Amino acid sequence: MSIDNYKSLCAALYQACGAYDMPERVLDALSAAANGEEFSHLIDEILPCNPDFEKKKDHYASVRADNYKASQAISDFESKTANEEIEDE
């Protein structure tokens, strides 16, 4: 089998993996292979691969960031309210 056949296979797998929201590290390795670029340094990073975990991890990080922003806003509001009450006395 020729190198061009392997490159074509990697290009097709890149598209399929992208459609299934595979992790970026998987897409990077397939893209490099499809383009004839060095990818051996990426192989060890491909596994383990659990796309559901990857999606949830990003989602939970976003939720934590939103919760932090909300708690900061509440804390700022409470501090401002407390300072206003002190000034009114």
C-alpha cells in the first residue's frame, strides 16, 4: 500500500473524528499524518481517549468559572451594601 493511501485514510479519519468531537490531540495527530508531517511525538498523547469525558471536563470547567464569577459578584455586592450601611450610620 502506498503512502498516499495512508495519507488519504488519515484525512478521512480526521473528518470522521471531527464530526464525533474527538479531542484536539487526536485531530492534531491525524492532520499531521494526512499532511505528511512528523507525528510520532503525538502518538503517546492520543490514548486514553474518552470523548464523553473530554466534553464533560470542558463543560464542568465552564460551569466552575461561571459559578466563580457569580460568587464574586455576590461578594462584591455584599461588600458594597455593608459599606453603604456603615456610611449611613
